[in-house]
Amino acid sequence: MSETIRTLDTRDGGFERALAGLRATQERDTARAESVAAEIVRAVRRRGDSALVAYARKFDGIRLTPATMRVPDAELDAAVAALPRRVVAALRLAARRIRAFHAKQRQASWSYRDATGLVLGQQITPLRRVGVYVPGGKGAYPSSVLMNVVPARVAGVDEVLMVSPAGEQGHPIAVLAAARIAGVDAVYRIGGAQAVAALAYGTKSVPRVDKIVGPGNAYVQAAKRQVYGQVDIDATAGPSEVLIIADGTADPRYVAADLLAQAEHGSGDECAILLTTSRRVAAAVAREIDRQLPDLPRRIDIARVLKRRGALIVVRNIDEAIDLAEQIAPEHLEIQARNARQIAGRLRNAGAIFCGDEAPAALGDYLAGPNHVLPTGGSARFFSPLGVYDFVKRTSVVVAPRGSLRSLAPAVETLAELEGYQAHAAAVRIRRRDGAPR
């Protein structure tokens, strides 16, 4: 047995308790994050750019002025030129594949004429301006830039702004290059809850947006929740997750590698679970994890994650694996088993499903094409991946030619009076009596 990851069996007593422990995330000081974010949001609303400058100095250790807040376009071009050709080629390939997939999600306006003569329809309109938050800190996330920006561009958003904490060394050039390749209109050297507030309310230097998308730390997520209603937001993101369904045909090397990859994300609260019908596979995966782990640079952090929120679970059969997967509703769900496509067709609750030995979640993280911004924490039961549909509005349209109101008016009046809204009824009655004048 592995000392890094536990092995469970659904037949064992106490399994349900163990599963609940796997699904429970760490208790976080959400009250503090909400309080700090609220104070920052209020300060940015009151003081605008001066608050952004002060917070950049306090949290990021950089001196900004309103004039230096925006990254010059020339710096974005220089970032593309400075990267090795193979890196630029990989970023461009990813952008093309993401764009091609999301182009399939475009929606068209539609209308029809009913029997009364009313013309009814839905108008699809892109949002005017969107803000994308890209995390900074120790990591560089050009893939996050592409996944958030490209769908907005495919949707036809007029203007896409990006905010990201620069830090003392500036932005990673890969992030700036990805912004240029994805088609960002402007990049700002601000991050944290203050950047969210600036996008939501606007300052002299940062235009106000209609929607904010992108991951971030607890303070960023708290600020997004607090400005919701002033602007739209995407779903707040939690720690990343993978669940793998495997039968006796699965390659233990691949399964182990994918569990290790998921535990690498860095929050310390990731979840990596195998559901397998084969005790032999479970044992082989445990050995492979112990064999592969020492070669990984982040092995200490990965081991900590697997020990707390990793498990190899032996199930009775594929049906039981499907039932458990539906309960867990994971962000990433891999199927390394016979008839993977048929199994996928029976699953309802997953952010993204990867079928076959050659479809690791890592492929989806970077350039398969579907978005890697996925529902977490069981929210795949009701949320969908980020897509083109997140960057458009749907507006209902009613066109009433002369005479079309006549047959419907009595029912409208009846329903309005039923609810006690006499003025509503009168608004229809006056038109019916007058013959619906132009």
C-alpha cells in the first residue's frame, strides 16, 4: 500500500464517512476575506485611481501612477517577440483550437409570427465591455488568458480589458504575449480586490465593464461576489478536481500521472480520486504514484494534497462508479475504460469529460479546445463551463402589428385583474377599445 494516497473500498464500513471527508474543503477564513474585500471595494469607489496606486504599493510592492497603470501596446508586442518561437507557436495553436471550438457555440437571433399576427423573437447581443482577471503571484498563467479572452472575442464583445498584478518584476512575458495573441484591448498592472472594484465601478484610468471573469484568490472571489449586480460575474472558482473512472484495461502509469498532475495546481486543497472496478489496477496505481512522485519538482506539495484529498476507491462495478461520480460532480472526469463514450453518455454531472487513455485532463487545460474554466466543488450539477454564451445577452422582442392584440386582450385583462393590477388591464383595454391605434 502507498503511504502517499489511501485505498478505499465501497464495501467497507465507514466508506461514506471517508468519502465525505474527501469532498470537504479546508475551512477558510471567508469572513475575513469578505471584510477586507469590502473595505477595498469601498476605497476604490471613493478614491478611484489614488486607491489603486496605494494598494499596488501595499500589496504588490510597485509604484504606479495613473499614467503607468496601463501596459503600453508596444510592451505586448515586445513580449511576443521575446518568447522562443516554439512557445509562441504553442500559444497560437492553443488560441486557434480554442477559437475553433467556441465558434460552434455562437447563437443567432430568431423570430417567428404566431397565429394572432404577433412577431415574437429573441435578440442575441454581445456585451459591450468585459474585464478578465488573470492571477499573478508566483505563477504565470497564459492559458488562463486564452481561455477567458478568446470566447469573449468569438462572442463579438466590443472591448476586452485585462487586469493582473504585475509584481516587482513586472508581468511574465508569456502572460503579456498571450494577451496580445488572444486580442486583449488593454492590460492594466493592477490585481486583487481593488482590480475587481475598478472594473466594476470604473476610475479615471480604468473603464467600467459589464462583466468580470477569471480566477483569483479568496479576496478576489469575495470582491467579485460583492460587486455582482453592479456587473455580472462568472461563477466563483474553487480548488481544482479530477475523478477518474477506470476498469481493468486502464494503464496504471497514465492514471497515476493524471492524479499527480491534478494535485500540482497549488492551492493545497485540490481533489484527486480514482474509481476503479479492479483491485489490481488500484494497487498498481498506488505503486506508480510512489514511483513517479519523487521526480516531480513540487513533490512535497503534491504528496500533501494526495494524503488529504486523494483516494483510490475500489467499486463493485461501473454502475456504482457512475453513481458515485454523479454524487461528486467533479470539475474534470476522465474515463479510462472500455466503452468510454457510452459511459460518458450516462453521466450528467461533470464540468468536462475526457474519454480514452490519450485524453488526460491536461490536454483540456491547454489546447484541446473546450474551455478549462469549469465548475468546481460539486457545482457541475448546475453550472456549465465558460463559453461564448457567457458573453452575450438575450433580449426578448415582441412586435404587434395592427389588430394582433385583439384576440389576446381579454385574457390579458383577466390575468391582470386576477393579480390585482387594474392599470395593467386598463393599458390593454384602452387599446382594444380604440382599435389598437398606431
